[in-house]
Amino acid sequence: MHKGIRNWGPPLLLISPTVIVLGIFVYGLIGMNVQVAMTNRHSLQPATEFVGLDNFISLLQEDRFLHSLANLAVFTVVFIIGTMVFGFLWAWILDKGVNAEGVFRSIYLFPMAVSFVASGVVWRWLLNSAEGDRASGLNRLLEGMGLGFLQNSWWNTPIWGMAAIAMPAIWQLSGYVMALFLSGFRGIPDELREAARMDGATEWQLYRHVIFPQLSPVALSALVIVAHMSLKVFDLIMSVTGSIFQTEVPHTYMWVALTSNDYAKAAAIATVLLVLVCVFIVPYLVHTARAERNAR
């Protein structure tokens, strides 16, 4: 008994501050949020009744919230595809070998160092919806290049305007995905490539049977990280468009509810978003844990 306590005592004492802080400020606050979401606190007045899942049911039946979920889905799909495609292409080009690789790598990674708020202000001007002689930003550039027929109102278009909002996010985070893929490329031994070529594999067969399988863990990690970040988008949208109906996502709708003192609705939206994040994160954590256990 005493020997077991001596073995477990120091590690428990070492991690106990972290466990306490997480328990109070993470899981404790999550529990309080869920509790508020199950009450009738729709004003500054304290809750007077426990309503269970009523707030969640009414939220999922509300057209405005469903609209925000549709916007988030469009943003997430475009954002994931854009960052994964551009990130892979840039990593592939750098892996092939280019002059001044460090310069290109810095250029690709630089947007990541800019906050979403700062880049959002710039992209608000670039995505200006004015067309014709009054055009500015990208529309003015298209007009100057003789491509005026490509001008559009960008984020003012319902639903699909979210694809335009995804452009700044793609620009900002493709470099991060590139760094992940580039580390994956550089981690593949040259001996495997040479052995495949000596066996007569074509370049496509080399990528399909040797390189892509080696990159699958990196691709999965990048996919989960990017998907997780897309579900938390708030500052970019607030910087580009503000809280308007056309580009409303659950986070901005939660902000509207919170500033309107509808605490129960805001807490319910936050809980739904937590569940959405868990849908992406939990399977990845389970997969990673199983892979580590099998590797042992």
C-alpha cells in the first residue's frame, strides 16, 4: 500500500494543479453553460424554470439558426478543400526543389502570422461589392484586366457568398497546411522512392503506392485541424462583413443572442457548436490512440 502511494504520489501532485484548473475553468464552465442552456433565462433576470431540451429543440427548428448552419457548412467545405489543395500543391512544388526555397516558404507562411482581424479589414476592401466604374478591390482588378464579366457582389450573395468569405481564410492558412505536408514529404526516405523507381514504378504509381500512404497521417491531422478551425470562425466574419444575415454563422448568431441578453439561446448555440467540434475531434483522438496502441 505504502509503496503504491510512493509510486503514484509524486506524479499526482505534479499534475494536480493542471487537473484542478482544467476541471474548474474548462469542464466546470462547460457544465454551467449546459445548465444555462436548459433554463428559461432569456433576459438579464435569473432563470426561474428548468426547461430541459426545449431550447435546443426550438433552436433546431428556427430558420435563422438553420441558415447559419448552412452558411457554416458552405464555409467549411470551401475552406477545407481550398487549404488542403493549395497546401499540398505548394508543399509538392517545394519538395520538387526550387531556387530560394526559404524565401517561398516564408512567403507562404507569412499570412499565418497575421491575425484574422487584420486580414479581415484588408479583405473587406478587396471583396467590395461595388461593380462597374465604382468598383474597387478585386472587382476593380478584374475590370482593369478586361474581365469585368467576372465581377460579382461577393459576400452579398446569399449562402454562396460564404465561399467568398472562405477566400481570406484559405489565403491565411494554406501555408500552415503546406508546412504539414512538406514535413511529411521530407520524412519519406529517399531509399523508398529509389526502390520504387528501380522496380519500374511510374511517377503516378510512386505517388499512389509509396508517397500518398506515407502522407495519410499528415493529411488526416491537417484535415482535422482545418475542420476544427473552420467551425470556430468568428473574428474573420465580423471583420469582413460584421454580424449580418447573409454571412451569419452560429458563432455570430451566438454573439447576437448574447448581446441581446438571451443567455439561454446563446448557451444552447455554444453547446451545439461544442457537439459539432466533438464530431471532428473525438474520432481523430480515438484513431490516434488506437494507432499508438497498435504501434506498441
